[in-house]
Amino acid sequence: MSEEQQYPSVGKQASNIVNLIQDAISEVMKGNQLFVEPEEEERRLSICRACPFYSAEDVRCRQCGCFLKQKASLTASKCPLNYWVDFETATDFHP
């Protein structure tokens, strides 16, 4: 599978990063923490590892293109498929 097929376009990935940075700045400006607790980071990563969009080779998400070790650590981050929030009720993904 080529790089173009594995991940969203470079433009979409750049847009995702810009949105994440804006959300992170907004959270910090509200007085919220920038980083999640280590347990939450690991919970998120374990969900990612079981996801069909997970690239173990790159530790990236093929849905959004993000590098997951960094993304999972930020409080403002969200899974593009809402698995981090709605994992227990997700109907289209079962690890």
C-alpha cells in the first residue's frame, strides 16, 4: 500500500494538526492541563492498537494521519472516529 493510500492527504493532515494545536491552546487558555495522565494516554493507545486504522509500523492513525504517541498524550486530542470517548458504545468497531 502506498503512502497516499495509507494516510489522508498532506493538506488534510496539516489541517488536522492546526486544529489540534488550536484546541490545545484553547484548553490551556481555559486553565486546563495540556497533557492527560499516563493512565489515560495508555488507555487511548490501547484502543488505537486494536483499531483497523492503526499502523503499528509507524505508530500512526491511517484515518487522521496523526502520530499517536504524541496525539494520545494531549487533553485536547480526539479520535476521529470517537473511539476514545465512545469506545464502550461504538457499534462499528470491536477489538
